[in-house]
Amino acid sequence: MTSRGESDGLRIAEALSYVCRRRDRLAALLHEDGTALRALEAAVAGPVADDASLSPLLDTLHRAVRRAGDPFGVYGGTGRSVTPAGVGDLDVVYRCPLQLCTGRSGHEVDGDPPNCRFAPQGTALVRERLP
């Protein structure tokens, strides 16, 4: 059984992965009210980014995205999986270089390795083959 802390950590990691994958779409959706997105990006880029500091920022971004018209927000809904990248029948995963989010599964990547939206200079996600 997963503890509440592990469950909350996975929820935050999944939300960060979602934001990283769809940052441009979220910014466009929020138009001029991108304050919540910028605050999250600043926190992740800062020296202390942990679940306790990121959770309220993700909650604020979630509400802003929902108000802007996305019914699922950053935490998702029935169409999104909460299974971490690399679990299941995947051969390749791309891990977050900051070790903050779950990264991406191999089938989500077309061509070049994706970049982390939060890492300095858009550091590439770490490609890893599962055993």
C-alpha cells in the first residue's frame, strides 16, 4: 500500500510532468494571467523545490487553468494516467534531470529527446532503457 506522502509526491510529480509537456499550451490558455505558471517555474528553478513548496503553487496553477477553460487542470482527470513513466510495457523512458517529475514515456517522444522546461538552458531529459 502506498503511504499518503508517497501518493502526494506522485501526484505532484505527475502534475509537474504535465506542466512540462504542455507548458506552451498552458501559457497560451492563461494568456496574460500567467502569474501562477511563472511562480511555479521560478520555484522549480530555485534552490529549494520540494513537495511542500510546490504543492500550493500547483494548486494555484490548477485553479487558474480550470478557470481558463481546461476542465481537468494540471492534476488531470479520467483521460490521464497516474502511472509513473517507465512502468508497464515501455522500453525507454525520459527522466527529469531535476528529479522532480516523472518525466515521459518513450511513446510520448517524437524524434529528439525532449527538454525539461524547468532546468537551466532547457536541459534534455535523461534517456534511460528499462532492464
